[in-house]
Amino acid sequence: MNSYLLAVFLGYFLSVTCFSLVLNGVLLRFSKTLGIRNRTEGMIRWNSEYKPSVGGICFYLLFLLSVASYTVFFPQSQSLMNQPLLGLLGASSLAFIMGLADDAYNTKPLLKLMAQICCAVILILSGTYISLFTDNNANYLLTVFWVVGMMNSINMLDNMDGITTIISMNVLSFAVFFEYQRGAFMNVYFMIMLGVLAALCGFLYYNWNPSKLFMGDTGSQFLGVFLAAVGINCFWNAPDFSAHESHSRQLFVALLAFIMPIIDTSIVIVNRVAKGRSPFIGGKDHTTHHLVYMGFSERKVAIIFAVISFVSISLTYVINRFIPNWGYLQIVLFSTYFLGLLFSFFYITQKYQIVAK
């Protein structure tokens, strides 16, 4: 990357971060009731204080700004006229609208599920899908499961100050780094990821404990589908996988990149179903909550999740950079790491249930 490109990207990142700080500050000041559901229909939240859930509006606006800005710095309009980008715009817009409606009207779970499936279908039709099997129908089904699962995982993980913001920043930071390493920093997706990362940096100032703003379903649904697409392009379908045991290698890279949303959602679903409860009705029974019951402060919980996420995503770099030959030994080692974390958090949810109902 030459000095001009470095200056462009650094200046753009800092500018969008500052704009995110200002925009979220404006939304906080003038939108004290925007995004707050009817209090008689309130979703069960960890924080009992009602705060504006408008962070997602900033995410989406800066996402669109990033697409538009690319044509200013890199006047290559033909690069914007491609199906994958249009699909990402369509799926992200649908997720944003669905999240906005849910924040305003508390929409039914079935309607949300249908919208999430539509987001996945839009990505598939535009050419963004997981390439794991020789049969594309299997790839399409896996992609739908991945997109819907990630949209719900990010939504469910947004249960405590700063958690989802930091996890999303970790994923996008490594995705940007990987694209830079591959020399793919001249395309529009690099600038979009950089813009959304900057939007999250600005939002974190207001979302860190004690928070002033929530991202709401508007933000979590947008981030869910956006990160799902990033996961497909930068982790599932990374171009430098070796042919040997590539299926399991792809799987572990994706699992490690999104390890905390996957672990939290899996444990919550298992625990709720075991107790005869619907997994779609919120509660104070997430892994984050149980760490608080264990004695950690909310800030320390956010730091724990950030560190585990950072270490896990760093392992995806180790896999791509330092493990050219993928075999059964690597499968055993990374399975042990993943399952060790999964069962450790599951044990915590079983042992520390002081106020969990």
C-alpha cells in the first residue's frame, strides 16, 4: 500500500469515527424516546433503565456513506455495478428496516424469521454464499442457516453494555487486516468494512458501561447480516485455503472468528429448551449474565469477551499463515479449544444461577 492509499484510508477511518461520535451524540440528545418500545410490552433486558436504541441508525447511514465515498476516492463506477454489492445493499437494507420496525412495534418472531430468511436469499441470489460442498443446494442451505443464525446470535449477544460492539469490532478489524494482507484493499468492500468499523468505534463511546445508547434491533439485525456476509467472504470463502481437508479447515476458521456469538447462542438455546422455555423469549440467562452472577463487573465481562474473541480470531490468522498442511492433529487441537470454551461457559451457567430464572 503506497503512502497515498494509506493517507486516504487512515483519513477516512478517522473522519468516519469522528462523524459517528457526533451523529450518535445528536441522536442521543434529540431522540430520548426514539427506539424505546412500549414499556408495558418491554423485552426482558439486563439493564432496567430505558435508553434510546438508535445506534443502528448510525451504522446504516455510515454503511451507505462508505459505498458512496468509494466513488469519490476511487472513480471506478463499474466496480459498484456488481451483483454481490447490490445483494449486500439489499440484504442490509431489509435487515435495517426489519430491525427498525421491531424496535418500534415489537414484531412477531415468525415475521422476523421470514425477513431473515429473505436476507439470506438475497445474498445467495446475488452470488454471496458459502462454498463448502460440491452440491450448491447444500451450500445454499448452509448459507441460510449461517445468515439467520448470525442475525439471531448478534441480536441475542446484545444483552449487556459494549459486548456486541466489541465483538463486531474484533471481527471487522481482522477482516480488514486479512483483506489488506491479500492485497484486496482497492475494492469497495474494504472501504465498507473500514467505514462500519469506524462507526462502531464512535458508537462504543456511548455504549461502554455505563452506556448512554443501545444499538437496538435496528443495529443488531443490520450488523448480523453484514457480519454474516463478511464471514462468508473473508473467512468461509477465503481464497488461500489448501485443498487438503479444506472443509474442516473452513469450518474452524468460521467458528473461531465468530466464537463468542456462537457459544452464547448455543448455550442459551440448550438451557432454555431444557427448562421448557422458548429460546426466542429474552431473559437474564446469557453467558454474560452468569459471569456477573459469578462476581465479575459488567466492564470486566466485556473485557473477558473481547480478549477471548481477539485470541480466537488471531488463531484464524495462525491457521492461514502458519499451517499449510491441515490434518487430523489440527482438527483435534482446535476442536479441543472450541469445545473447552463451550463447556467451560456451559458449566458456569449451571453453577452460577443466583438470580437467573
